[in-house]
Amino acid sequence: MLIFSTSDKGGTGRSVTSCNLAYRLCVSGRNVAYVDFDFGSPTAGALFEISEVERGTPRGDGMHSYLLGETGVAARVDVRADSDRHALRRLGPRAGKLVLLPGDEGGAEFLTADDAVVTRCAALLLALEQEFKVVIVDLSAGRSVALELALKATALPQLRSFTARWLIFHRWTRQHILAASGLVHGPHGLVQAGKECGHDPAELLESVRFVRTAVPSTTLHSSVERPAQAAWLLEQNAALRRLASVNQLGASTLLGETPVEPMLQWREQVILDMDVSAKIANEETAAAYTDLARKLLDNATWERF
């Protein structure tokens, strides 16, 4: 299964949520590949706490170099073996593999997704899909060449038979809701760009789900000392739900949401069960990641009525 993570804006929690999904899938016994297609800012290594590739690989064998044909073999990093965080190395015998394909240190965004780059991208995704249960591709934000590259590659005959799902991340604000809707439904958005690449628009739209991040708890609103402020916060939450529904980000298109997490506000990283046990991270956040990981693979979740 191919999972593409994207967002219209930076700072949506796309990468940190995707890394946490990869971890939760690994813990559940799945073999997972995490591919860093955020070419201009390849920091997945930092999220998995692998100092050797925290800003991408310095050896010229990252995703950028591979797609340009400058190296024949893309770098792979075994997260469970190479993470500086000892707890990530001790996941137990029932956990699956978790492999990072990092970007290049000092890499840059592609200007165009030409045929040669698309062919190499498709070959990489095909090989990974056959080796791993889940392949998560973290794309650059916005209407990027990374998004175009993924759309063109998945439209090719050799990848059409495989399941591809698209996760659109956005924070729970008016601006982010409008931006996420535009990224999918707007001019030059995912659906239109996918059609131009050879995808069936209806089928492509069926494979899209939204993930709301850093959603404040309604119980927090009720605990606010000033009644007028609490009432205003609840009113704004209701207005955001109406706005999301109008802009086709309602319940039928929602994979799930994550709560505000103080731990991640201070440091973006993988939240382990031991962090919850130590009362460092909130149990609700870990539960949200686990639920998202389950829904990601649940075919019934992806059926619209």
C-alpha cells in the first residue's frame, strides 16, 4: 500500500504525524518504509532521532540524487538499528521493520518532473510496495513538483493495480481549512492535476482523506475561567465544523484528528508508549495515532456512502 502525505501549508504536523503513523504500524507488526520526498527540507531523520541523517544523507545517495539518476541505489536507514533513541531500538520481536529512505542534505526542490525522473520514481515505489506492507511518502507542502511526481508515477500502468491513498493534513483553523480544500479541489489542485496526469478524478478523490492536527479539546473550552471566552471558543469550533463541511472536509472525508500535544510543541518526535507511561506525553495523542494507523489500513473506512 502506498500512502502519500501532503499539505498546502507548512507547519501542519504532516511529517511528525506521518512518522508517528509509521512507528505505530511498525509496532503492530507491519513492515514500513518511510520515504522523504520533502526535497527542500528532508528532516525525517531528525524526527526518528538518527543523527547521521537528521538533515538528509550527506553521501549523495538520497532521494534527490536517486531521482536525478546521480546514484543507482537509494540510501536506506534501519530506524530500529540506527536511531539514537534507545527505546526505538527495543521495540520487541513482534514489531516489523521500519526503514527510512532519506533525502539529500542540502537538497533542493525539483523544477520539473520529467519522464526520466517519473520513471525512476515509479521503479522505486514499485520495488518498495513489493517489499513492505506500507510505504509512506512524505511530500513537500503545497502544489509542489513532489506532488506532481507522485501523481504521474502512480498513473503509470505498473502502479495502477496497487492501492494508493492520499492524506491531506491541516490544522484546525479557518485558513488551514480553506487551504486544504484548495489543495484538493481548487484550480491546479490534486484532483485536476491528477486528471491531467491520467488519473480518473472520481477514483482519485475516493482515495483522499483529511487529517486534522492540533485540534483543541472541547473539554478545555469548558474549563476556561471566563464564561464569555468559553462560549466564544465553542462557537468558533462549531463555525469551523460548518466551514469544513461546506469545503468538502466533513465527516465523510475525515480519516481522523490529533489533539494538541504539549510534548510536540516543544519537540517534534515519535511518541512512544513509554512517554505516555512516564506522563510526558498525553495518552489521548498516542491513542489518536493508533486509531489513525488502524483506519489507514481499514478498507471499510475508505468506503463512502
